[in-house]
Amino acid sequence: MMKVKGYVFLSFSILSLLCCLLIQPVAAQNNVILEKPSQAFKPIEGLPALQLTSNPDGSQQYSVTLQVLILMTMLSFLPAILIMMTSFTRIIIVFSILRQALGLQQAPSNQILIGLTLFLTFFIMSPVLEKINQNALQPYINEQITANQALEKARAPIHAFMLANTRESDLALFFNIAKKDKVASPDDIPLNILVPSFITSELKTAFQIGFMLFIPFLVIDIVVASVLMAMGMMMLSPLIISLPFKIMLFVLVDGWALIIGTMAASFGQ
């Protein structure tokens, strides 16, 4: 019982202290005269780190703290940006179809495929990243441009990359869905139209490449199944026999180099 009373007394003491700390600045702001002039408090002018200033041209500029806060919030969308606005989608789908065509379930593993896809994505997107670094990031770090100008300059290379790898039919489809008129220039296509169009085009291209990869391995499976049926070996799975032949064919033609080189060359800049 004594402990409970002690906790209650401590809680009231903390609340009283907080009330005093909250009331004193308000009293100082309202020019309340205290008994002792030495105890006067200066008014709180607000946090200078969280400010929004208006430029003479009508634009707005955020303080560095707000810019960092916005940047950290945008980082939560980084996985979606990496998957949907780069070459990641096409590459990972092609690799997954290739593994299925070979008849391998866990080789290469998902971690290896994702790691290889990430490094290929950085390799393919390196010209875009260099343009963003030169035109947007470095001038912004050197305080030559504002945050809004940096975002606009960073948007241009990504916009050009997605536009170069997007089909016109997909763009027309999403323009019709959004019920918007077609723009006069390709540079004026908004991102809310371009991004889903780019994703749709990437899915189409990835499945087309996967279909072309599947054909030679499918032929091997058909030949092996026909031979086993002719020999009367019905109980033996054709996949067990065809797997070594498919791996041997893939190694002899240097399949990984061909696929990776073709994937890297299939993207327009």
C-alpha cells in the first residue's frame, strides 16, 4: 500500500513539474510580469530547423531538417521504385523462367537470383544514375539548386529511361483508362501514366524472352519422353533423364553469358 501511495505521489509530482514547464513559456509570451525580473523567460520563436519559406518567384523552399525528413520518408518507397521503375522486373522474371525451363527447383537459389538481378540492374541503370548524380545530386549538395529543382532534374533521366522501354500501345491503353488527352510531347507524359505503362511493357517483354528460352529445353523434354516411350520405360520420369542434357546444352552454348548480355543490350537508354 505504501508503494502505491509513493507511485501516486511521484506521478503527481511529475505532472506538476510538466505543467510548470508548459505554463512558464506561455506566461513569458503573454508578457506576464514576474516578481523577479531575473526570472523572465524569453518567448519561443519556434524551431528554426522546421521552416517553410516562400521565394519571390512563388515557389516554396523547405529547411534542411524538413528535407531530410521527406527524404527518409521517401526511402520507404525505395523497394517499389527499384522494382517498378528500373530493369529489375524484366531480369528477375527471365531468370525465374530460365530456372523453370531447366527443371531446377532450387538451383540457383532465390538469394542468388535476386543478388545477380540487383547487380545487373545497377549495371544497366548506371548511365541513368550518373546523370542524376551530375545534374541533380551534386548541384544540390553544393547548394547550387533547391530541393524542388533537384527532384525535377532527377526525374528527367528516369522518365527518359522508362519512356524508351515502353510500348506506345501500353501508353495509349493507360491514357484511355485515365480518360486523358494525349500530350504534345513525350516529355510531358505524367508519371502516373508512364509508370504503369512501363511495368506492363516490361512484363510483356520478359514473358516473350522467357518463351524463346523455353523452346529449346521443351524440345529436349519431348525428345527424351518420346525415346522413353519407344523403349517402354513408362515408369521412368523423363525429367530425370532430360535434366543432364539440358544442363549440358546450356553450358556448351555459354548460356549465362548469352542471356546476361542479351538482357543488358535489350534496354534502351
